[in-house]
Amino acid sequence: MKGYHDIVGDGGSRILEQVAEQRARINDGLAGVRHLVAVGSGKGGVGKSTLTLHLAGALRARGLRVAILDADFNGPSQARMAGVQGALFVPGSHKVSLPRTSDGIGVFSMGSLISESASLEFASTAPGESQTWRATREFALLGEILASFEWGALDVLLFDLPPGTERTVQYADFLGPQTSFVLVTIPSEVSRGVVARSVAALLARRSLGEGGSKGPNRMLGYVENMSGYYCRDCNAIKPLFDAPKQSTLEIPCLGTVPFDPELARRCDQGIPFAELTDTPVRRALNDVTGRLLETLS
Ligand code: ADP
């Protein structure tokens, strides 16, 4: 077996040219997108997908052009939540057209391509060692999706990130400094701790400076989801978590969103934001959207 230093240049793989070609296709595909916003956390199950979809819905309700890329390839939630499960991928004018929600949000989610009972396999040329290929294949796939779909003219493209602090940073690396971050937590010390770690990891990356390949990503702020429980019977927000009220996260708070069982039901059924009635939860989502737009501009 050849050692690393026995291989001359790229070993004939043209890997650098291939990466540069893909990067050019991605830049071309995203040329019409004004803002790239990644919604992450580090923690799973805190409402990243729910907030991504409903912030997209609230932006759309304000007349903005929005799309979502569900970057959680092996745990895609957007297909079901956005109601594009089983949507057909059809050719557009020059690339693949994006499936759309009933309120006009373009959505790419792996959940439109594979059923919920199947998992996405990343084939490896070294059977049994697929973990060494996984991240590479995952980001190659993300690059292909960015390069192959018609994102068109958009005000905001939202990325629904998978859980994991380390992966949040990897996405920042891949998406580059033009992508801003919104982090999602719930009011528990466990969740806040993981999100604080993501903030620290993103800041450490930022401190590497602009000279290297890693540029700084803007952190727009965090959203505290499930900040209380919305009781429809008494139309009031009740406490849900017994954690200290104030988070110590060192980025701005974009707002809080209560837990609403009706919202969870609607997510399961793919009912869009446009059909949410005027409740404190809808108003909270709207307030977060307003603050997000202010911060972006
Ligand atoms: P994540 O993307 O962080 O893994 P999800 O968005 O999938 O989390 O949320 C996990 C579950 O909690 C989903 O079933 C979702 O519908 C529900 N959920 C999240 N936030 C709320 C909320 N504010 N009100 C009601 N249900 C919520």
C-alpha cells in the first residue's frame, strides 16, 4: 500500500480541479440568493426544523422569496413538515426544479426521495470502514444539491442543519463566510450548554481570521424554543422548563417561541405557516422573523 508521501500531486485524480469545478457550479447556482442563513444548534430535537420551516413561512407571508435546504440527509424532517413527501423532482429550465410548498417555499429534503423507513447509505470503497468516507460523501452530496437545483432569485435560503457541534462547524466551513447562523435552544441547562459549545466552536473558527481558508460567519443570534407551554383552553403561556430564565449565551436573543401541541400536530401533517391562526405562537414566530430580518439587513 502506498504511503501518503509516495503519491505525487493528486495521484491523477484531478481532485483539486473537481473541487474547483464544483465550487464554481455552486457559486453560479447561488448567485441570485441574497442571504444564506443556517439554522443549527448542536443539540437534536430542540426545534431546528420546526423553526426553519415556520420562519420560512413567516418570511414568505411578508412577500419574500424563500427556499429551504434540509441538510439533515439521514434524519430529514422537512419533507413531512413542509408537505413535500414524495414530491417529484422534474427538470427546470436548466437545472432540477425545486418542489414547492402550497405557500410557494422551495424545499429540498432527502425525505422527498427516500421513505421514512429507509436510511441513506454512503457507499464506501473500503467496506466496513465507511465512517472514514461519511463526512466527505455527505459534503460532496451537499455540494451536488447546491449545484444541481434551481435556487433562482431568492431573498433567503435557509439551511436546516443536522445536530452535532462538530458538524455545525463543518457546515460553516463548507458553506463559507457568506452564511449567517441562527442557533436554536430550549430553556434547559443541558440544551443551553450544547448550544454554548456550538457558539464557542463557531467563534473559535472565526478567530482564525480571514487570512486562512476559514472566514468568519456572522452569528445572528439564538432562538429559545419551547420557552413555555401554550394552553389553548386558557389562551395563556404556562411554564414548561424549570431552568433559570436568563440564558448566558453570548449572542443576541432573537426571541422565544412557546410549545404548542397544535403546532406539533400541524408539523406532522405538513400544514403550512399560512394556515396558523393568530395565537401567541404565531405572533412569537413573526416577532423572531422581524428581528431576524432587522439583524440581516
Ligand atoms: P430538531 O430539528 O431540532 O431535531 P424538530 O423541529 O424536529 O427538532 O422538533 C422536534 C419535535 O418537536 C417535532 O415533532 C416538532 O414538531 C416539535 N416541536 C418543536 N418545536 C415546537 C413548538 N414550539 N411547539 C410544538 N411542537 C414543537
